[in-house]
Amino acid sequence: MNRFRLNDTTETNLSFHGRRTDIIQKTLTMKRSKYIKHSLALMAAAVTLQGCITAGKGSSTNNDAGILGGLLGVVTEQNTIANVITSVIGMDKLIKENLVGTWNYTAPGVAFTSENLLAKAGGEVAASQLKDKLKDTYRSVGIRRENTRIVFGEDNAFSGKIMGKSVRGTYTLDESNGELKMQTLLFTLNGHVKRNGVNGVSLLFESKKLLTVLQALSAMSGNANLEMVGEISKNYDGVRIGFDMNR
């Protein structure tokens, strides 16, 4: 039998290839692990989807329901947080640069001065119910998108129409707390402005102050239904009402 001895160079090459093989194996192992994790994620998604599909047929398993329930819980919690931000003054302030421009009325604005007062009034359900009541009231006094809008200028001047009546004056905005002061020859109105969703704002005031302004503006048209604006919110502590607007 022929015997041979590996020289140093040959041993070095074998050692190098051995290490290279180890590296390749580790790399394949890592990729396989990632593939397994990805597959498991797809399987979880499929189970959730199947649970959604079969839920209406009454055949989803408890496990499916648990997965779906957890996801819905997260979505519900996020929606609750978003609603609270929408319904509490001071939680979503904006700067003057964001306020400048033309804003058109879209719906009644309702918010509370604190989370505690929102909760005391009945939470988001109460805020939503109050909005619904104000919709009818606003409609009865003639507040509509086509006749109610405000234009805020960079020079601290504003103009526009409320119930079709022209208004013009000056405004100041305290960016630290959202306090808004609007002053005309006919009235001075102190309130708050806050973001409303992605592209909107809410102009919010004490109901009595807003009522006074609306009464002053409607004196020319003889509208007798405005008392409802003050009545509809008098049972809610810390509530502010006004206008939801967008561009």
C-alpha cells in the first residue's frame, strides 16, 4: 500500500475548506430558521383569515377566535385612543402655519376640556350623541357647508361666512394650548382650535358664547331656533361645541 504525507500547504487548504464548509452550513441553518419563522407567520395569518371566514358559519375554533379576538382588541384600543384625542381639547394642538387657509364646515364640533369630564359625561357615546343632536339643530338654524366657512390669513386677519352672514376681523392663536381669540366689530369669541383627523380642524367654544354670536348674526334673518344650541349642551360639564371643518 502506498503511503503519503500531506505537506503544510495541503493541510492549510483542507483546513480553509473545512472552515468554509462550516460557514456555509451555519448560513444555511440561519436561512432555514428565518424561512421557518416566515412560514409560521404565514400560517398564523392563514388561521386568522380562516377564523374570519368560518366565524359566520359558526365553525371557528376557540383558538381561531382567540387569535382574532386579540387582533380586534388591538384595533379597538387604537380606535379608542384616537377617539379620546379627537374628543378632548389640548391633546392634538396645531401651529399657526397649519391653521392658515380656507376651512369649510362639515359637521358640528364637540370636545371636552379634560379626559375626566369626557368620561363623566359618558365617554365617546355621549360625545357622539351630542354631535347627532347638534346636527339637527345646526340644520334648523341654517348652518350648512355651502354657507359657513372661515379663512385664516398669515397676517392674523380672518374672514368668511357663518350661516351665510359675512364676518371679518382679527385672530390670535396660542400654540401652546390651542386657545383661539376671534374679534370683529360685532363680537369677540374666545375658544379653542384643535386638529380633527388628518386634514381637518375643530373650532370649539363655550355654548353660551357661541349662542350669543349666532344670535347676533341671525338677528338679521329672524331665526328663532338658536336657543336650542344653549339648551342642548347645558347638562354636560366642560363641553365645548362649534364646527368641524376641512379644506
